[in-house]
Amino acid sequence: MRQPTELRLIGVPGMPEVKAGDALASLIAESVRRAGLRLVEGDVVVIAQKIVSKAEGRTVQLDEIEPGEVARDWAARYDKDARMVEVVLRESRRIVRMERGILIAETHHGFICANAGVDASNVAADVVTLLPEDADQSARSIQSELEREFNVRVAVIISDTFGRPWREGITNVAIGVAGIAPLIDYRGQLDSHGRPLKVTVIAIADELASAAELLMQKTAGVPVVIIRGFDYTARDASVRELIRLPETDLFR
């Protein structure tokens, strides 16, 4: 990979409110053009999970949820909405921690995160969003449409906000990728003092997602960011490459 000397982050303003069934790639392309922007060869387009989930109809009306006994008991103990807890349980492959009013779950995708990715922010009251069923496929579909629209090769990252077990604050990470290798493996290369690197594998998809969040923020209304100038490996890829296998996970 060529070492970049400059990266540009370009927020795409003016994205409309996304609804179920919307052609998201077309909305992005229209917003890019309306802002006087364009996509160029090699751009990375980072898209907030929330608008992908909305377009794919991955929302739940809480007034349609009948919570079970586990959800009701736990919600009562910690003053939570039992309907929300029930949705989290349904979206979980397993519960990692369920104490002190905090639910950490492993999703059906294999992500370990708070509330199995179920989120009540930036949606109407009594509505929650779920993670896309297959964010890699969502990214591939958007990538294909954007490449057709602008006649250039691009990569797409779908990002979401995750907490971290050993540090305060939250960061954005990749939950779906298309057209970009999500990891850079430096193992076998030499450091600046000639010592071989043995364990250094960098999660560049997560780093790019986190960089994009500097413009997205939670309240800025900028759910799409173009990253320009990063020399990545373009190939078919999956976010599964970022998920640590159970046999190598010391904390599972």
C-alpha cells in the first residue's frame, strides 16, 4: 500500500429523511450531486447504519411488542422499557452480560455490543431500529449502484457506534464492507529498526468508520461521508474478517 500523505473527509449534506423502501444509493447520489460534489476513483463512502436500517425496513413499533417474562422481570428491576428489552433478546444469539441495567449481547451476526444494536435514537417515539440483516450485502448493493451512477470504483463501509470494554467513550466501527479489505496485515514486515512484526494487524475499516464519525456526529444530520486519498486493497470482503473467532478470544 502507498503511504497516504493526506486524507480528505467530505460530509455529504442534505440527505433527506430515509423511509422504508427508499432507494438509498439513489438518495446518496442525488445528495452528492446537489451538494456540488462527485465520487472519484478509489473513494470510500462511509454510511451510517441508521439510514441503511430505515431504508430496509429494519424498524420495530414498540407498541406491537408483547414482552416475555424475562424481559418484564429484568426491565422492572432496572426501570427499563420491557418492550425494548424484549426486542434486544430477540435480536441476540446469546446474552454476554445482563446486569446493573446494562445488556451486552452477541447478535446473530456475531457482533458483541450493547443492546444487540437495537437503538431508539434518531427515530420517532416508540420506534427502534435493528441492525441490517446482512450489512455486507447492503454495502455491496450500494457500492454497485454508486459505481454505476458515477462510473468509478468505490468502496463502501456501513458504520455503527460501539462501546469499548476497557475505555470510556464510544467509537464508530464497520458492521458491513464492500470493495475494501477490512484489515491490513503487517506481520512479516520489518519495523523502522529492522525487527520483524509478529502480531500487527490493523483494522482499517474500523479506523475509517471512526474517522468519518468526526463529521457524522450524532446530531449533525450527516449520515454519509466520503473519504478520499486512502490507498486500500480493493477486493471482495466481509465484515466477518473483523470478528474474532471464539477459540482465539481470551475474554469469551
